[in-house]
Amino acid sequence: MARRALHYVLKIGNRAKNIEFFRDLLGMKVLRHEEFHTMCEAQCNGPYDGKWSKTMIGYGPESDNFVLELTYNYGVSNYKLGNDLVSIRIESKSAYEQILKNDKGFLFMHKNPESIVLTNPDGYMFEVYNPEHDQSLISKVSLLSSNLEVSKNYWHNFLGMNLDEEASDHFTVSFGDKDAKLEIVDSRQTPVRHEKAYGRIAFACPESDLAPLQHSMIEKEQTILTKLVSLDTPGKATVQVVILADPDKHEICFVGSKGFDDLSKVDPNANQLIEDEMAKDKSDEWFKKKGIEKEKQE
């Protein structure tokens, strides 16, 4: 079973506004939604020890689409952005056309007949292209690198990804022709900053690859954030993961394919689940009250 790109993790501060952005504006589907009452052993929700949720959203099933994981920590209204995530590229005629009709106040940075650049409610940048094909997909994630040669050695040689494109200021890698691309962009000597909003890219591989991958990274003296561990999702499958970090501290999750395939089946009730949880969530009221109190103090 080949390795493949699965998703990119985004920490979000307001679920309702983000669901409006990804589902209603960009036309993605809520594929599954899961609630957790304690922090993830592999820090999937970041270093937060409390209630959190995970919403998988994209243009098709996780079995053959690259999607986004929206991680929400109850009581956290926003995260400081770094420069580590450059942008996420979407190819979708319908999304492009819907954005042109948008009047919901999302921040647009650039528009032309080929593409629109805009940010989600948390400030992450998205490039939405108007493609010639009719398929809608998340086609590329771009991350910043402080040293392209060091990064290329890691992603191409250490992780075995195909080098699809190479230029003086960037390169792209993938595990296959149909895979979403990972673009590594030269920071031009600017330090890579992750801040509180740091994300994580995930790949699937056979369970039998996980221990050898971990051993290989140890031999190469590379960073392992979480050694091989089994993670449970209430009422669903258990998956095995190894969490790595590249030389610029971009987090990378390798997850066993079989367990992930069982876990990631599309839940037909997912959209209703997120709607129900948002209706029960009183975080917005708390944030609003906190903001009013802060204004009084100032």
C-alpha cells in the first residue's frame, strides 16, 4: 500500500464562522465530526488540556481526497499566526464563482479571472483557482523553509517523497501523481515562526512502515515529537501514528493506513453533528462577555 497525503490541520477559533467559510462559501462537505474531553496524546489539538473537537472537511471522502482537519479547543477564541503556513491552494470552479458572489465580509486580498486569494476567519491564506477541469479539490499546501537544500534533503531523501518541481525559490514534493502537492517555499533568510497557530500535515502509510520510519529518523538524528503510539477515537477505530518534525519544525504525522481507513469513513450525520455541537457551545457568549469586560478595563 503506497503512502499518500491525507490532510492539513488548522486550529480554528470560531467554529460557526469557519463552517460558514469552508462549507457555505467554498462548498466543502463536513465528512466527520468528533468530540474529545481530554487532550490528544499526540497533541493533535496542540498543547491544550481540555475539551476539543475535530471536524474533517473537504470536497470528497478522505479515502481519495486531501482534506482539512479543523481543530477547535473550547474556550480558545484565536491563535497567534506565524509565517510557517504560506497558503493552501484550492481548485474549484464552483468555489471561485461562489466567492465572486460573496457578500459575507471575508477578507479578499487579490482577485483576477484565474484565481482569488482570501483568508479564512483565523487569517490562514487560501488561493482559490478557477480551473479548466470540473473537479473541486485541495491541491497544494505551501510551507516556509529557512534553507531549501536542507528541506529538500529531508522531504525528498529522508521521507522518500517524489521531487515534482524545483526552482530557485521553491520545490514541490508528493508521494504520487494523484496526491496533493506539498510546496516548500524559500523564506529568503527570514526565520520560520510557528506561533500558537502552528499546523500539521498528515500522510498515510502501511502500519508496517511506522516502526522502520521511526528507527530511520532516530538514526538520522531527526526530531520525533511522538514515538509510535496508538490513538483512540471514541466509538471509532484506533490508529497508530508517529509524529515527526522537519528541520524547520513543521509537524508531520504518519498514520497507519488500515486503521485510518476504518476511522475516516464518511459519516452521513457529520453535518448535523457539528450543527448540534455549535448550538450547544456557549463559547461565543463567553468570548463576547470577555471582550466587553476588557473594553471596560481599557
